[in-house]
Amino acid sequence: ELKVEQNPLFLSMQEGKNYTIYCNYSTTSDRLYWYRQDPGKSLESLFVLLSNGAVKQEGRLMASLDTKARLSTLHITAAVHDLSATYFCAAAKLNTGTASKLTFGTGTRLQVTL
Amino acid sequence: SAVISQKPSRDICQRGTSLTIQCQVDSQVTMMFWYRQQPGQSLTLIATANQGSEATYESGFVIDKFPISRPNLTFSTLTVSNMSPEDSSIYLCSVAEAHETKWVYEQYFGPGTRLTVT
């Protein structure tokens, strides 16, 4: 059974600081997703990581994947208040079908303070 | 990306009743999924909605409690039957679309239906 763990669960950081959210998964997965969720809203897709060593960046967010360590990271550079949200990682089980089911991590609630 | 709408956006229901949630997509999609997000929790997959056949349920979820229909490639419904307060959650519809690499699928989520059972 695929399990996904995130840490930290809650992160309070000052504007301008850097930090990393970690996502570990338990068994072989063929892709890793990162999502953002604002309070009372649905999930917004941030990144899809497909292969070992994959790195993707959008603005102040950068995601990477190490399949050997079964670890993905979401790095926040020079945080701003607008980044305050809950961030989820999700791993996809290998399936025989064309799409895979997602197993979500616990989520990291990020609060950026002024 | 596909635009997904859900109805209702929220509802308050009495225990013992049933609620049907609708999910409409603006384009034909092969894969549709239903997830549950309990208050302050992560998302859990309920089932894969298969067009023209019975849904595929995850462990812990059964058809009698969560019947799903998928009459075509743009629409699905999830019914929460014989509700109890433990069913209070956000229910989200999700669709999978081919990524830039065809064998990989992006998954997008609808706005969710916030259900409170009293």
C-alpha cells in the first residue's frame, strides 16, 4: 500500500525567508504531484514530477524529485504573504491503466507572516 | 485544462437522508474520480467513476453507501446515502487529462461540495 508523508504539518515563516517542505512516499511511484489549497477552496495544480532528478520552478516555488530516496521537496524562496496556503503532495500508484490513482500526503499548512 | 463544476456547492442535511452531488466537465474526459476531504484532513480517494460500467471503489468505501453514476464522458454523480455526522466532509470531483507527455495525466479538481450532516 502506498503511503505518503509530509513534514512539517504546519510551518510559520517570516516574509523573505526560505524553507523546504518534504514529501516521502513508501513504495515505487511513477509520478509526484504538488497542489496548493487556499482556505475554503479547491486544489490548484502546481507541479507534476515524472522522473528521478526532475526539477520544476514557478515563481518562488521549486519542486524536485529523488525517486531513489522516494523523496520530493517543495522549496520556497523569499516567502511572501500570498504563499500562505496548505500544500499537498500526492504520489501516483503504478497502474495498468492509463491514469493512476493519487495518494495524498497529510498536507503542510504554510503561514507567512509580515 | 478542463473546467469542472459541482452542484451543490454546500448543503446541510439531516442524518438518515441522502444527497446526490453532480460533477460537470466542459470537455470529454476519460478518467473521473471522487475524493473526500474530512475537516482539516487530507484527501482520500473514494472511487474511480467509469463511463458505462460500475465504479471502482477504494478500500473502506462501498457502493451501497456511495453509489456513483457516469452516464457519459462529461458528467458524474456521487450519492452519499443514509448520512451520519461522520459523513460531514468536502467531496471533490477530479478529472485526469493527458499531460504534455501522453502517458502521464494531470489531475484537476472541482470546487468541492461542502456537506454538513446534523
